[in-house]
Amino acid sequence: MTRATLLATLAFTLPPAFSSAGEKNAAPAAEDTLTFSLEARVRGEWRENNYDFDNGTDALTDDQWLLTRLRLGVDWKPAHWLHFYVEGQDTREFFSDRPDVIGQNGAEGDDPLDLRQGYVEIGEPQHGLSAKIGRQTMIYGDKRLISSGEWTNPSRSFDSIRFHYAGEKWWLDAFTSSVVRFRDAEFNLSDWLDDADARDEFFSGLYFSTTALDVQVTDVYVLELHEEDKGGSDFVTLGTRMKADPLKLAGWDYETEMAVQFGERFGKDLRAFAGHWGGGYNWLHSSWKPRVGLEYNYSTGDSNAADGRVGTFQNLFPTNHLYYGYMDVFSWQNLHNPALKLSVEPSEKVKVGLDYHLFWLANTNDAWYRSNQITTVRPITPGAGSYEGSEIDFTVLWKALKQFDVQAGYSHFFAGHYLSDTGASSDSDFAYLMMTFKL
């Protein structure tokens, strides 16, 4: 399929699209009403050398394809303290050479109509105690550790029991959950519901958030991941997040998130750390609302794969796409990542962004982990250079109508010494056009 054909297909497809606020649960229904929702999204992508960094090889992933996603929701609130929500989702991948199976060769794949969310909520989450039980999305903080992963076509949900208590300037969540796994041509199940799966992965936690300090949001959390297979895992993530409001700081903003991990990962002792620090200035009274920001992301790697200990930070269930380059070749693992971020809003409906990232391995005795946290770019190669390269990301978001958004972007990765020390070292490119329609 040529790029021209892909763009023509986009032009004549029902315009589904991207919303910058896409990772939210369904809005609460009015009392004693039954409402319906629809979201349709289509994204065309072109990728070159994103996986092998090798111009000399025409890989299955050096290609262009079309991703579609359709969601249908039913929302019923028979009483002020009772809320039911059901959402189905259908995702497809067209025109790619790689298999249309989620996860194979990086494919977003096909997942015909399945249950994305289905829960009952008891109580009023705006104040006091409430509980949400069933299949649901979970989104906390800046989504660095817990998110629905909206960029990926299938996205993510959990089978979960979640208790929520809201005070005047604070709230506390307590939950236990199991992530829903995609099953080819079968109903998607979590380990909680799949008795045949020996993994038995469960994710639980406490998450506290307060605005007691008026200029910022402050979060503190304790998360625990338990897993039975591969020698067993049981570890805790203890962290905090602070994020300032530029409207209360004369245009200045700052944010930080830091987390430590300890316990057992795949039968080995785990000790790891990750941190994010950033700040910027917003010209609030300028018509274009420019912002310039600097940030630094760090996460530990493992110094010795044979010593019975693990030093690689475990990224849990994040949205890595938002933070470590839009080409999705990095996660919050074994990473040094300073970045410069610029944005302007030429009109109320248009936002333009330009990001520049630099990447190094935190430890050359560990791997370079892609955004899925599983696939590595190259085998572990001690002695290779630590500089992986740099990436520039250009994005444009246009809110054409209240129900219709368009986003486009182009990214280029400049290969570094790590790639040339371990094999092919070609630069890589990524471009996309995405449209979302919501009712």
C-alpha cells in the first residue's frame, strides 16, 4: 500500500479521532437517565526503521497501515448513589504486512467487538465513600505508572474492585485488580477470571491525592504487584508526585514524580528507582499561549544479570507514549532522558508542539527497553556506548468541532553510538494522521 493510497483511505473514512482528554472514564450520567456514547477513531501510520534501525533491510514493520477503533457505551444512573456503565470496543489493523495479532511484530492487531468496561458504582464519588466493581479503566497522576494507554489502539482496562473516599481537599483510593489480557478470537479475560492461566497477576494499591497546598497537587501512593509465573514476583512501588498550577504561580510550572521499588521480581531480589523532574514557563497573557519547558527522566537499570538481583525499574501499566518520544522506542526503564519541550496555540482550536529528547542507557549492562517494557532493541551488550540517540517530535492538534479532533505528527530519530556499537545504526522516521469523532 502506497502512502498516497493510505491518505486517500483516511480522507474517505468516517472521521474518528484523538482527544487530548481521551483517557477519562465515562462522564457520570444524570440521575434516572439512560444515555449512549460513541467514539470512532482512525489513525494512519508510516514507520521506517523504527524496529531494526537498518536501512539495508526491508522489515515487515517498515510499512504503513491503518488502525480503526470503535467504542459504544451505555450509561444508566437509576439513583444518585447507583451507576451502571457498559462499553464495547472493536479495534482493527488494515493494510499492514505484519500479522494482525496484537503484540506480534509490534502489531496493534485485530480485536473484534469485546467488553472494554462493565461496572457498577455504588455511592457518590464526589464526596464520601463509594465503590466501583467490575471491568474498568484506571488512571492515576500523569499516567506514568497507571493508565488506560489510550494511544495504543486496543488500550487497557482492569477487572477491579476499587474503593474511593473523597474529602474537601483530598481523596483516597484503595483497589485490587488484574489487567485484562487480549485473546485472539476469544473473549478477553484477566488472570482474575482465567482459571487456566498460571500467571495469576494481581495489582493492588493505595493512592492518596490532596490540594491542601493550594499551588500544587500532591500525591502519595503504595502499589503492589503479585505474579506467580517465572519464579514468582511480589514487589512494592512507593512513590510521590507533585504538580504545580501555573495559574497560581504567575505562569511558572513544575512537576516531579519519584518512586522506589523493593521486593522480588521473577525470583530475584528487586531494588530500583525512577524519577521525573520538570519545569517551565507559560506566557498566559499572550494570544498564542507559548510554553517552554525542560525536563529530565531517569530510571535504574540492572548492573549484573547473573548476580541474583534486579535493578531494572518496573514500569507497571503506563502511557509511555506521552513522555519518552512519540516513536515509542523507550520506556521508564534503564534510562537517562533530558528533554526540551515547546508549544504554542495559534488559535483556540489549534495547538502545536515541538519536543527534543536525548537518550542514554543508565547502565550498559542492561538492555534498551521499548515502550511495551518487554521487547528490547538489541541484546544486552556490555561495553557498548551508552548514548542511544536523540528524537525530535512535531505535533499538531486541531479541535475542528466539539465532537471532532484531528492530530498529525512527524518524528525523526537520530541514531547514537549504542546502535553503531551493536549493529545497524540507521536513523528512523515516523509520521501519522489521526482523527476522532465522539458523541
